[in-house]
Amino acid sequence: MSQPRESLHGQWSSKLAFIMAASGAAVGLGNIWKFPYIAGKNGGGAFVLVYLVCVLLLGIPIMMGEILIGRRGRRNPAQSMALLSEESGHSKKWQWLGTLAILSGFLILSYYSVIAGWAIDYVFHAAKGAFLAKNAAQIDSLFSQMIANPWTLLTYHTLVMLATTVVVAKGVESGLEKAVYVMFPTMLLLILILVGYAIDTGYFAHGLKFLFHPNFSVLTPKAVLMALGHAFFTLSIATGTMMIYGAYVPRHISIVSVSLYIAIVDTLIALLAGLAIFPLVFAHGLEPAAGPGLIFKTLPLAFGAMHFGRVFATLFFLMLVFAAFTSAISLLEPSVAWLMETYHVKRARAAWVCGIAVWLVGLGTVFSFNTAKNWTVFGKTFFTGLDYVTANIFLPLSGLAIAIFCGWLMKKEFLLAELGCDDGLMFACWRITLKIIAPVAVGAVFLYSLGILG
Ligand code: PFF
């Protein structure tokens, strides 16, 4: 290829806009809901350390590869992989891996939207003072009642998908960028306020110790592999998001520096979320290893017993809604770009078609908590099955494909041109990571999650 390609759907207006949009995609339910509970369940410090190593050694290199493919291809993930593969003298069939990434994002959004809906419901509960002076059984029943009511879940799922579709329909600069400019800094401010509130409990040191004091005796092989899987999910790797967001990155921006910023912001926010949550949990003698119920059951119990608990609980769940929303829009964009390019559909129409399709698939998740909770295949409901297939099969496979694609398939000169660096030691380390280290590590997670290892 002689001429660099131009993006078909516009560009980020600045480096900051891209960093915010991509960090907004990365920071989400994974950071605030999932990270604290899996860290809590796996003993804290040692798990956190392994997770940090995974982000540094595998997450950042693969993210760089994904953004690179996007920017060089300037098309939707499937088409970009097809173009780049041909450019390096290989088969166009690699596009199927791009398609798999797009499909993963589409399917993840279908349940992500339902869970984001829980957070909206909890903003209202918190604001009404529903957690005040309640015991554990009462708080548990609040949660069970919410998920048992299909109408509640349906209403919020519809609301999240409507808002997501409206923003994506407006396009890169007027939709995605404007939304993150408002929501991302607000979310950041809210989390800092909440950390301040946690410091005030007098149990902050307990939280710090829990997150940063490594006790390797509690670290299991399963936890190591969970840390790796989570590093992918939290950085939004392997769902086409970083590829499509990369397609809108102006040519003068350094992929290495933006990838570092995104990973640092994402990691800091996960740690801050832990520091906002665990001191409250410890201050009330509650259980840090409560699992998925940590923020929907344990935390409301703590808020309910604290000064200004009503205000801070409302702010907490509001922060969660904002974090989830900037991820939701990033999950829809790859499918929308794919539809626009493949069938020459205008953005608004493509956004509505994809939004409605995701909404329809999401109904499966809505009903899997109530009316269809006994409909299982291999012991999994629609929601748990979808979560399993996307997180444990699709994401590792796509992550593996991206590493192999950049490491083995793409010509070195193209990689160097896109990264704008010399053929020196750093480049060699990056390439070896993608060629060997990442495939071996990701392959291990994949086999493990299929039950073949461990
Ligand atoms: N990274 C998001 C989170 O941590 O919640 C989840 C996510 C968003 C995964 C976008 C994948 C993605 F493409």
C-alpha cells in the first residue's frame, strides 16, 4: 500500500479525546464491580500483583497491537484484518477473526446493558434511602426482588440501550467524544470523592493492606489465570473496541504512549475502586470475599450504617452508571461500523439496527434471572452461558489471534511505520511478547477455561 488510508467515519479531535474515549471504554463494570470482588475472593494483594504483571506484560503489548491494526486498516475490525493480511501477503480469511471480535462485543453488550441497568436501579434505591438501617437479609431481598422482576430489568435494559444507540448514532465526534467528555471526568471526580469518604472511615489502612500486601500462600493457579482473563476484559481487548477506536486515531499520535496512558488510567481506577470499597467493608466487619454481591449487597449494607450514607451510596452507583455507559457505547461501535461498511448503510440507521438487535439478544439475559431461570443448558442459564462463552472462549481466542497476527503475520516494516519507532530493543521485546509470550500465556488461559489444563 503506498497511500495511508483515511478513516471512513471521522477521527478523534485530539490525543486527549482518544485517551478519554478509550479509557472510558476500558473503565467500566469490570473495574468497579468485578475487580474488587475477584481481588476480594482471591485474597487481595498477591492477586493484585499478578493482575498488574498481566496488564504490563500482556495487556499493554496486545492493546498496542489492536490499536495498530485499527489505525493501519482504518476500517471495521473484520475489514481491517482482511486488508492488512493481504498487504503482508497472507489470506483475507483472517477477517473472520475480526468478525469474531465484533460478535464478542455485540454479545457482551447484550448482558452488560442489563447489569448497567442494575446500577441505575440502585441509584434510585440509594437516593430514596432504601439502604438505611437495614440488616443483611433486608438488603439481600432488595437485590433478589430486583432481579426477580422482569419488568424492572427490562425497563433499565431498554433505557441503557436507547441511550447507547442515540449516542453512537450521532457519530465519532458529536456522539462518542461528547459523551465521554462529560461522563469520564465526572466519573473520575466521583471516585475521588468516594475514596475521600473511605479515608474518613478510619479503616483506610486496612483497605490498603488488603489490596497491596501480597500473601502468596492464598494464590492459586486458578487465580493467576483469572487475573490474566480479567486483564483482557478490563482493558477492552479482543472485542474489536480498541481496533475500531484505533481506526479513528489521527496519524500523528503515538500508539505506544496512548496505550500506556489507557492502561495506567484503567489500572488506577480499578485500584481506587478497591480503595473506595474495602475500607467501608472492613469498617463494618463485613466480608471482603463476598463475590459478585460485593457491591450490590455488602456495600449497601455498609452505606446504610454510615453518616451521609444515602448521599454517598447515590454517588457511588451514579459513578458506576457513568463508567458502564462509556463502555457500552464502545461495545456497540464495532458492529455499527461493520454494518455501515458492509451494507453501505448510513450511521443512524446502522446504529438503530444494531441497537435493537442487541436489545433483543439482551432479553435472554433479562429473563434468565426470573421467568427463564430454570432454562439451562449444561447447567448454565442464558446469561451465565453467554458470559462463559464470550469471556472464556471468544476473548482468549481473539486475543490470541491479534497477538499472532501482529507478531507473525504483519510485515516488520509496517509495524515499525505504524509505531513510529526504531528497530531497537524495545521493539524486539514487544514483538517477542506478541510472537511467543502472549500466545503461550493466552493459550494456557484458553485451555484452562475449557477445563483441559488444571
Ligand atoms: N472494559 C470494560 C470493563 O472493564 O467493564 C468492559 C468491556 C468494554 C469489555 C468494552 C470489552 C469492551 F470492548
